[in-house]
Amino acid sequence: MSKHWTPVTERHLAAMLRHAEQQLDPALHQIWRLIRLPLPELWQQHPWGDEGCGFWVVAVFGKTCVYFNDISQGFNSSIFMSWGHIEDYQTRTDALDVHLERLFQSHPDLTSAAN
């Protein structure tokens, strides 16, 4: 890890999410409302998340979580086997809307659930 990296704070993440929500088109906003957590949760991811005590998970659907990787500064998805543990480390630099669009395309079941 870089000596200049510091984990994102919950307060900063909340501000980022508020801004990102304003940018969502209606279809993505509908999906977001269905999958987002009421409050972000800090989940463990070994070994990459160890230094920052994990990553903030902001949404869940099925056995998939959406989390903010504050090392790469982007939203990513992973499967999880147990609540609170991210299985796959991803390094996308996606903004929330870009990541939700990716999910929307790869999970057509979200489309039908949002309608």
C-alpha cells in the first residue's frame, strides 16, 4: 500500500453517495433503491482490506455485494459467502452510476425486479 493511502471515512462516503444518487437516471435509481443498504457497512476483505479495516459495502442483492474500494477509488462487486466478508477483490475505478449500469446489464433479474 502507498504511504499516502488512507481509508475513506463513512462521512465522506455518505457525501459521495448523495452526489452519485443525484446523477442516476430513473432506471438506475430504481435499482439502487432496491439494493442499497440503509447505511454502508464496513466488511472484511483479506488481505487487501486489512490495512483499512475492510471496505464499505453499500448494496446487496442475492449473494452479491457492491462495495467502494477506496484503494482504487471505485465501486466494485463481489460474491459473499457470509455476511460481512467480501470474497473477491476488484480494482475497478467505476463511479456508482457506471457500476450500476454494468450490474443492470449483467443481471437482467434486477431489471425485472425494478419494474
